[in-house]
Amino acid sequence: MTEDAWTRERIEAEGPITDVPTTAAILRASAWSVYEEIRRGTWTLTRVLRIGRKIKIPTHDLIALLYAPDKRTAGTQPPADATTSETTTRSDFDDDSTRPRPRPAVAPSGR
């Protein structure tokens, strides 16, 4: 095993969430590809959490993706509908709606 191998324990040591470059390294993909899939809405491997401008990935989702359930994770898998690529922010649910509001487009500046 190489020194930079991503073991289950190393992924768990990342904490509850991790960033896109780390997710890409774990999956042996390019960070650019992961960002592009998230931007396009085609990322379906894990949930995507948007915190302001930051994008975070739950490490539990990576572990569930890469490792078969065992006694440590039995019964703690996210629901099937929780692994979609739909992203939301806290302000998306300020009203009573259960659907996120679309973000307004930003017009280019006339400079």
C-alpha cells in the first residue's frame, strides 16, 4: 500500500465533511471534473453541501460509496433520496416551500 492511500480510517479522520479536491483525490479523479459535474448537476455519487460559496462533501457518503456496510455503519446509511446531486442552501428554505428557489442570474457589468 502506498503512503498516500485513502483508507477508510483516513477518510473518517477527515471529519464529517471534506472539500472537493480531497474528494477527487479519494476517488482518483481530477478536482476539475468533480467541480464540473457538481456545477452541471450531474454529480450523483454523494450529496453536495453548499456553505456560502464553499462546496463540501459528507465523508459518510464517500465511505458508503467505497466500502460495503459493516457493523460500524449498519443502519446508518443515508436514505436513497439523500444521495442526489440537488444542492440547497439554508436561505433556499426561508419560506414554507419544500423546493429551493431559483437563484437570480447576475447581469454582466457594463464596464
